[in-house]
Amino acid sequence: MPRISIQPINIQTEAREGETLRDILLRRGIYVESPCNGNGTCGSCGVWIQEHTLVPYTPNENVTESDLEKGYRLSCQVTPEQDLTINLPMNFLRDAKRFRESQTILEGEIAPVSRLVSAVKVLDEQDYPEMLYDNFPDPQVLKVWEDEYEPKGLAIDLGTTTIVVTLVSLKTGIVLSTASRLNPQINYGHDIMTRIQHGSTQEGLQELAQAIRKGINELVHEVCVDSESKRKEILDIVLGGNTTMLQMIAEIDPAPLGQIPFSVDIQSGISYPVQQFGIKVNPDARVYIPPVLHAFIGSDITAGLLIHSDFFDDTKSVLFVDVGTNGEIALNHLGRRLACSAAAGPAFEGMGLSCGMRASFGAVESVKSDGKSITMSTVADSEPRGICGSGIVDLVSTLLRLQVIDPTGRFCSLPCSPVPEGVNSRLKKIEEQTVFEIGPKVYFSQRDVRQVQLAKGAIRAAIDVLMDEAGCSVEELDNIVIAGGFGFYLNPVNLETIGIIPRGTKDRVEFAGNACRSGCVWMLTDISYRRFLEINLQDIEHISIAQSPRFMELYAESMEFRDAESEITGKT
């Protein structure tokens, strides 16, 4: 069988019959970006083959002819027939391990806990210990418990892309340890619909459930080792996650989530035996799922709503925006509460772009200009390897202000005028496409601008639909809450410039960080928050933007950079 040399990590392996290069890499614990799960459509899983003249081209609309000529091939489309040496892209991951350098982005800070009234009470007055849980009438015998144990709980933020696990003492309320990593399911595709499709067979669902359980259990082991705790001390878990992830970890068929009428089969606002989720802790532990609002608005969003008390204040008007592949938006307008979701795509997570990446070493995270030149900062001050979400927002905003990009999203004709020379020198042509050079072999293209327009257009249109439905004007908004850890790294001025948030609202932006994690910790340490959500979410209206008569009109309008044009020209 052909032998494959994998560089720069110097692994030698033998191909098996029928395996693609992507299969071989996954078998050896090496992950390259593959949002389409190996279907050959995304063009992201490329590797560089030294003996490329022996391997046919793997054409894709997202791969340039020049790169193909130099040996770039999609790993999912190459079945080796002879010995090959391949070079991995710079953003490959080994063993799908979490990356420490992005922990602050994934995890964020926790909003402070006010009191300690956990769902767990251990009764040790008898000859054998018992656990009284939440509102259960009768205590339960703890089959595994030691006198020196201290009851503990886990707050889990289970996202499509990342998982964050926090260990909390249920005796003191102190956060003991937190760990995070990529969701191992990324091996099966980045987007929800690809995973739903894969999980629609029993075999596929088992693969996805096992992958996510393995990832969580590795993090549980890590937080226990880090805090010198025992797994069997963990008696309570609050699990915040999007609805698809929740059903997959529970091995519930996700297919109904991917087709009209988008029905949800997992019950929420209740607790389950831990065995149903395959999490290796005390066998008598329970898992609480905060209320799920809709197929596309899960317990991660509802848990996050707890963190901003004004969202449940009938005298306030608050907009809550979680920017992700599936953007969730919620609005409280003087006591009327609505929520919707919009398929924004992964552009703001750095995916689907020419040189997009997550916030790891070498990712451009901030872009500034003095009007004469552009300066960029990267994660860990490394050489630029790509650009992540916060850098994308900054770069597009900066290029708009410098008139390198016009309000329709089109790059100016080269050479640009009156663009400063320090900026003009970064503008190049690659395969007849104008690009802005970030660093050697790292650039931001015309196509990338379009992907950003599609993403921000969907989010902004959804915001406008909710505000129209509630009869809420921009002037009436008291606050705009941006959720998600990477929000801390965003500049509100730039969010307004590119039009994600309405014009004139930059001074009303607040960042909630990882609101899901904070909300889950709150529900671990104070059960009254569980009851609060269970009661108050009953009054939130779900708005289907797909059925809104104005959504497509607003979507088309929102794809242009209208607010940037007003900022540049002074028009109102």
C-alpha cells in the first residue's frame, strides 16, 4: 500500500484501501478544516502535495488555479495510489485538542454569583449517605460516596464549534476550574445542517454522540485533575447547548430539527439521569437542561438571557444578539419579549474565508488605521497566519472608512484613489480578484467581503424584523447586549460602521462574554434561577423570519454598508 509522509510533523503512515488523504489524517488524529464533512464542496481541507504532478487536480470554486498548479489538493478528494509527501496547512490541529491560547475567548469571565442554594443536598445522618435533589420529594441513596467528598457540579456550554466545562463547588459556590476545547464533531462538518444529515442514521448518530461525549469527558477529567477533585464528587450538571447538540449527546434523532416544522424532541426545563448523556461522573448525578425555546434557540441562549436582568424588566428595551453560524436575536420591548434565529454562516467565526481562522496563534484579531497606513495585531503577537472574527469586523470597517471598499462591498479599481500609498501597496490581484494583503500568503479577498455581507445582512435583517414586530424604534433601545466570548474583542464603533447594529447605538453596546457559561453556573449555585427561566420563557414569542414578508427585502438592503456610507459622506 502507498506510504504517506505527513509534514511538518514528520509522521509516516500507510494508506489503507479506499482511504482518502482526509481519512488518513483523521485516523492519525490530525484535523484540517472540513466544514462540508468531506463532500468536496467547501474547498477548505487542502494540503500541499510534493509529488503533485502525479495527482489529478481537485477543482473547486474556492481554490485558485495558481494553487492547484503549485500542488494544492483537497484531501477529501485524493485517494493515494503511490507514495506521497504532503504538507499540512498552517491551521491544522493535532488530536483535535483544545488550544490554550484561545481560552479567554472561549471561556470569558463569569458574572458574580449572589447566593448559594444548590439543587443538591447530601444527607449523611444515616448509615448510608443520601442525596436530596431539587424538588424531588424523596432522597436517593448515593451508591458511591465517601465521607471526605464534597458535592460539586458542572456548568457545560455545548456549542457547535466549542465546548466549555466549568467545575463548581456546591458547598462554597467557588468556581474550581474551567477547561475548553473544539467540539470533536467538527470532524463531521462545521455547520448544523451537515451534522443533522450525518446524524439522521443510527450509525451516524452514534458516531456524533460518542464524539461529543468523549470531548466532554476529557474536559471533565482535566478540570478534576486541575482542582484535585474526584469525578464521583460531581452530583449535578447544568447543560447549556443549541438544540441540535442537546439531542445528539442524548442520542435523540436530530432529523426533525432540519425540516419543517422543525420539531424538538428533547424535553427541557427538567433533569435527567446522567447515564442518558454518557458523562462519566457520579452514577447518581442528574443533568438539568434549561428551557429550550425553539429548534434553533436552545438552552445556551436561554441560559445566557439570565445574565442581563434588564431583559426581563418590563420598563426597559433590550436587544440581545449572539453572533455565530446561527445568529440568535432576542428583544425585550417594555415587557413584550420576542426571539428569532438567522442562518448567518460561519464568516464571523473565521470559517469559509480565503484565510479565515479561529482565534489561535497568528490570527489577526485587531486592525487600526491612522489614515495613512494600517496596523494589525495578532493573537500571541505571532506572524499573521489568517484572520479571526474580531479582526474581520475591524478590517472591513477600516477598509470602508479608507474607501478601499465602497458601500456596495466592491473593492475600488487598482490603483485606488484617494487611498494612501501605505494602504494601496497592500492591494493585489490574485486570479483576477482584488485582495488586501495581510501578510505573506495571507489576504482578504473580494469574495471574503461578500461572505461578510451575507453574514451581517442576515443578522441585521433579523434584528430589524424583531424591532418592527415589537414596534420598537432605535431611539427606544436602552442596551444592545452582544453575547459570545469573542465579543470582548470587538469595537462597537466598527460593529456600527459595517451595519451589524443600527446606526447611533454604539454607545449602548454591552458585552456579555460567554453568557451561557455564566447562566449555567448561576443555575448550579441557585436553583431559583431555574424556576425563573421556566416561568418567564413561556411568554417569549418565537418569530419565524422565514415567514416574515419583509425579511428578504431587509436582507437585501442589509447586505450593503449603508451606515458606512453615511459615516463617510456625512449623510443622515
